[in-house]
Amino acid sequence: MVIAPIIGPLLAVTFGLTIVRMRLVGTALWTSAQGFATALVPAVLLGLLIDVDLEAELLALRTQVTWWDLGVGLAAGIAGAVSFAQDARTAMVGVMVAVALVPPVAAMGLCLGEGAWSEALRALGLAGINVGTILAAGVVTFLVLGVRPASEDEGCEAESDEATVAQAEAA
């Protein structure tokens, strides 16, 4: 997804955690890391090329955690899980996750490029908290929606992990 290359893999992580499929979680985490790199690398390069104003309000907001950020992360996790569970792929879910994840990752990249290590670390902290709230909200939402691990009788490997990640990435 162009707007948020991280949403699909994070939804696959939450789904994998909910149904206790660690292979799926591992695959989705690797794909998530690639999505984060997609947002981070261009920002680092841009930070190397331009003079980054570390006092800019929008950049400063992405290097601190507020209650608003926690709310956005929780809302994004809930919306993503509901969308995934109902196979309702909407742009709104991508936008919500983009709001929660891409700005702090981009801020981290700009700060790294500028050599502002403490600001980059704070932006990483915000991104980490947002990922945590998205994962927690997603797992709880899946459980509320009735998603459970398959019993051994039902056959836990009904769908391959790669197909589940592909479905989540398309979300």
C-alpha cells in the first residue's frame, strides 16, 4: 500500500498473535521491517541533503508522545482489525495507520540525517508506542470479534502464512 506500507504486515502480526501462528508473526514482522525501511530510508537521505529545522512544530510533535498519539494508535489497531476481519479494504484504515506510523518514522529519518540523535530516539519511541498500541488493539479486537486459535481437530494450517500476509498487505 503506497499510503502506509506498514499496515498490512502489522495486521498480519496481530492476526498471527491472535491465532497463535508464530511463523506468520515472524514473516509479518520481517515484512513490517521492510515497510518501516521504505519510510525511513528516504527520510534519512533527505535529512542528509537539506538543513532540517529541528524546531519546526510538526517535526517536534513527532518526537514526543501525547495522549492523542495513543488514541490514534488504538483507533488504527481497532479499525485495521475490523477491516481485516470483515475483508473490507478501505483507504481510511491505511490513512489511520499512516497517521500513527509514517510521521514518527519520517521524523526519525530526518533527525538521523541531521545528526540529531536524541530527537531521532524520541521519534523512534513514539513509533514504537504506536506500533504497540496498534498490535494490542488489533489482538483485542480480533478476540472480541471471535477470532480464536484453531484447535488441532480443525487443522491449524488451513491457509498458508504467506497467503495470510499477502491478504493483509492488500488491506
